[in-house]
Amino acid sequence: MIRRAQDRVEKRFRSLTKLIAEELKEAIVTGKLKPGERLSEEQLTASLKVSRVPLREALRRLEAEGYVTFLPNEGVAVSKPTLEEVEEYYSIASVLEGLAARLAVERAQPEEILRLRELHQLLKEAYKAKETERYFEANSRFHRYIAELAGNQRLYRLIDQMRQEIRKTKILALQLPQRLDYSMREHDQIMDAFLKKNAELAEAVVIKHLQNQMAAIEKALHGSTRSPS
């Protein structure tokens, strides 16, 4: 009886945490909360009419998804990487993921290529629906699977570490809907390289894809930091 009551309490807590996270995520994606903006937990608890504990848990969830960043002084801000961070993240990630793509083409079995095609199709469906958030998540799954196919655990861990950092660029990426057209074409090229079993081409197009993403985010950062004329 006590256990069932505890389960109900935990279920309500998880449900409340999810609702808070979704509400804050919506405010961030729609621009009500700007990249780099400091978040006051006191103001949020008052405006959302919730206590600090579920709010804190919701913020941790958003941190894991790349929407917010916990600061050294225990504050919280909407994620906004610096230009230097973007260059570092993507420069390293492009080399690592390019290598993973080359190894993946060399080692992938037919059923694994079939699974990659399924992930590519999910990406295309999100693109056609113009659902940027869904596209971003499908993109992550596509690239992570390529890293898995490489068959190198150390390489996979390094890529995963960089992908964790790249999550901080998510807010800016979501604000670049025009980038979707180019990104989708680049993913088509990556898939085509796998189907052709061309390892060198796969490496080259993955590197180019991440370099292009870096350039687009840098452009967005320049725009957001430019002083009004």
C-alpha cells in the first residue's frame, strides 16, 4: 500500500517535471527566452506556480537536451555557445565523424545499411514536414548510428563527448530553418556514399556537412551579437 502511494507520488512528480520542461522548451524555441538569457528560478517558480524541486529537475532535463546551461556560480542560462566554442566543437567533430563514416562504410553489413536508410528516411520525413526540432533529433540518431557502425568504441566515446558539447548549439540551429534544405541535401550525399560503398567519399561529405553547419551557426551568432545600427 505504501509502495503504491510512493509510485503515485513519483509518477505525478515526473509528469509535472515533464510539463515544466515542455513549457520552458516552448518559450526557448519560440524566442520568448533568448540565447544567453539568465533564468531566475524564483521568477520561474512564481510564473509557473511550481516549487523549486520539480523546476530544478526540469532544468536538468533541458540541460541534457542542450537547451540550458548550468553556470559555475550555480545560475542557469539559455544555452548560447561562443564563436570559439563553435569552432572548437565542429572542427574536432568533423574530423572524428569523418573518420567514423569511412570506417562505417568499410565495415557495415547489408542489414546495417538498411537500418541507416530507415534513419535517413525519418530525417527526410521531418524535413518535409518542416519540423525543425524533430529533424534535429533524427539528425542526431543518424550520426550516432554511423559512429556505432565504425566499430571503434574509443572513437564512439570521443564522438559522443563532442555531440554532448554540440548540443549547446541546438538553440541557434533551431533558429536556422533555411539551413534545413542544405542539410537535407548533405545527408542525401552521405547516404549515397554509403550505398555506393565509397569510404573516402563518405568521409569527405560528412566533414563538409559539419563544416557547413559550423559556418551557419557562426553566421547566426554574428547576427545575434551585432549591435543595432
